[in-house]
Amino acid sequence: MSTHKLRTVSVVEAVAEQLSEDIFNGIYRPGDVLTETQLSERFDVPRQTIRSAIVMLLHDGILRRERNKSVYVPLFSEDDIRDLFAVRRLVEMETARILCSRGILPEGAENAVRSMERLSDENSCDELLKYDYQFHQALIEATGSTRLQKFYRSISSEMRLALTYFRSGDFSPSQMAREHREFLDAIRSGDSSAAVKACQIHIEESETFVNQTIHAQRERMNPGRMAASMPDEADL
Amino acid sequence: MSTHKLRTVSVVEAVAEQLSEDIFNGIYRPGDVLTETQLSERFDVPRQTIRSAIVMLLHDGILRRERNKSVYVPLFSEDDIRDLFAVRRLVEMETARILCSRGILPEGAENAVRSMERLSDENSCDELLKYDYQFHQALIEATGSTRLQKFYRSISSEMRLALTYFRSGDFSPSQMAREHREFLDAIRSGDSSAAVKACQIHIEESETFVNQTIHAQRERMNPGRMAASMPDEADL
DNA sequence: ATGGTCATACTGTTATACAATAAAACCAAG
DNA sequence: CTTGGTTTTATTGTATAACAGTATGACCAT
């Protein structure tokens, strides 16, 4: 008998999953307020179930609330983005270091890069992001550190939400594939400092890309003015 | 009018707090199983409230469960301890780097060290640990990184639980104070790499101390045998 | 305008019940 | 005595309903 741990999803998990999908897909947008009764009716589950699901998303950082207030979809400030990328860089650089020093080259990451390389430049952005997630996920898991994984999970949701709103459609699959391939090669090389450096570069490229998008959006909405404090959290 | 954000505690928070205190104080010991009805009766609050409180402690890592099973107090394996210290080192070294580069010297940390220095060597271990926590907490908070703080919070509970079971009583307040003082001085110096190094040393000293305690305990229970896989999770 | 009261909608909490699951006890053959 | 299946029981997961506490905005009086 092969002990294949099979997965079941509880009701709250299902609700939480659907809800986060809705948030990532823009059904609910930053600033939107979600009341428990409303959600309870929508999913036709008791309010307590909704509450449990909400708690999960609160931990994932894709919902927020203050006491006795309804939850809302967060709008990330520039500080949030900075913070997010800073800790992500920290975690991923450590991951690179660990994998390198142990000579681990996770299969899942290799597969993810291959999938990227197969994508033509006209493919959907969503699919590309999926492989990107798969890539980094595989690296983290390969470290075997439960705490690192837990932490990464808690920021990756925020990361995804941030990307949802701060990305222009013009991702280039070929460039993306190349970057990840280089990163993976650096790990394979066994040169720890080179791998860490490659990781740092990879993440910083991703960050500048997001920043460019942010400024472009800002420019579109506020032509003329530079570096004003615009979307931030003026409307919460 | 000074906007002093005042704190209220909800029922579930109160339960969660009491419960974690009980765990830290050894009322509930590693391996102990807690059923919801039992807790519900004990605190005289409905089961739903207990469930919510449990979720909080699950996230803090001081309770665990599998689906449809009762929660239990985790017993940390050697791998857990290793992992815990590894990520803690990662976070605290990054903290040191940040504070140093920004020239921040948190007041709370200074106060905590002073408190340690006031303790005579006969003082209670609990109090010492409290200041230790206060010290590191102050450092993390001063970084201003919400994510780093969240991460630290999620491991500090586990850390405390681990210390609860893997510490001999012979902490030396004077040594403890000295170590922290050195660490703080390193940050004050502004030399980033020196501060990071000091941090690393401080944490590794703490880790070796715990490891010694573990081995001592093991030796007591298993005289003769070396490095056997003993307490680990044989009894869950 | 200012300040106070009230109405309303929502969250936080409690109570109760039932369905689904897991573990133990039990029983029945082989 | 062991294997395999059945029943029992304790416990979690889910559902329904109600009420109390809080935040918010409308309304009113000054």
C-alpha cells in the first residue's frame, strides 16, 4: 500500500479558496468592504463558517480589518511593496544559500522553467505567473524548513495580490524564462555567493518592474505631478 | 488630545492568552491532547469561542492538529529546534543590519538590557526570559517592517515553548546581560557587519545552550547511549 | 454650525443541534 | 490467537438562531 496522503477540503477551506480567487481576479477590488452576512448569503453557508474563512485570509494578508469593523481588501502602499519585496528577497536569498550549500536542485523548479520556455510570447500572463509561483514554491519546499515555508506562504499571497494590481500586461515569457534559467544555473553551479547574487538580481528586477508599473499608473492618473503620494491608502 | 490607542481584549483573545500561558507554564505539556468540550467547560464559554482561540494558537505554533482530530501540544524534535534557530538567526541578523544601516537604537532594547543588569544572579529565570523577549521584540519593531514582525511573532511563541522544556534553571543573568549589552553596542557602533556578526554569535550561543540542555536531559533519561533519537515525537 | 439622540447595520458572542469522522471496544469466524 | 468486520462512543465539523455590543450616519434641537 502506497501511503498517498489524499486531500479533502473542508467547507471553510472551499470558501476561503473561492474568496481569494475572487480577490485575485478582481471581483473584489482594493478598498472593497465585505460583510459577513453578505458573504454568508452568497455562499449559502452559516456566518460562523464565513468568519473562519475570513480568519484564514486575514493571515494570508489579502483581507484586513479592525475590531468590530467589516473586512476589506487591502490597497498596498509603496511602503508595503517595499517591505514585501525586502522580506521576499531575504527569504529567497536564504533559500538559495541553503540549496546551494546542500547541492539540492529541486525537480519542480526545473519543470517550471521548462514550462516557461515552452510558452510563446503571446501566452496568457496568468499562466506565466503560475509557473513563476511554482518555481519559487519548489525552491522553498526543497529547503525542508517548515518555518521558512510558512513564512513564504504568508507573503506570497500578498505578493500575488500586489502583482494583480501593479502589473502591466507586458510580461515577456522569454525574458522571464531566461531569468529563471540563469537563477537555476547559478544554484546548480554550487557557488553559493553567485547563487545568492543571482537571486538578489532576479528579485530586484522583479521589484523595479513593479515600481515602473506603479509610476506609470500614477502618471496616467496624475499627469504632470511627480512622485506624489497618490493611491496609497487615502481611501480606506 | 493625545491619540493613545487603547487596547481591548475580546473573549477569544482572553481565552487564547490564558491557554498559551497554561501551555508555557506547563499546565499542559507536550503531547497533551485538548478537546474542545473540555476547554469549553473549563472556561465556561461556548465551543465556537474555543475553536476561534485554538485557531490563533495553531498559527502561533504552540498547538497542532490534523483534520478531525483534537489539538495537542507539540513536542519539538531536534529538527524543529534547528529550524527554529536557523530562521530566528536569519530574521535577527537582518534586523541588526537594518537598524545599523539606519542608525536606529531602540529605546525599549536599552531599557530591557538595563533591567537585566539590575537583576542579581538569584532572580527568577522567568523574569530574565521576559526581558530577553522584550529586548528582541523592541529590535524587530524598530525595523518598521510589518512582515518581519509578523514572522518573528510566529516563531517567538514556538521559541518560548521550546525554551520552556529545554532549559535548565541555570541561566546566568549577568552573562545574559553582558551578551545583550555587547550586541546593542555593536549596533550602536554603526558597523553593520560587526553588528550582524554579534547577532549571529548571540543567537548561536543561545542555541548551543539549548542543545547542551537537550543532550543533558537525554543523558539523564538514557544513560550510556549517545545521540539516540529519543524524545523526538515517539509519543504523539 | 454644534452637539446630542436615535436608528440601523454589522460584528462579537452564545446556545443548541446534527452530521461526519476517528478511535476504541467488541464480536465472529478462521 | 489472530484476522476481519461491526458497533459504540467521543469528538470535530457544520448549521441555525438569537442576542448583545459597537460603529456609523441621519436626524433633531439649540
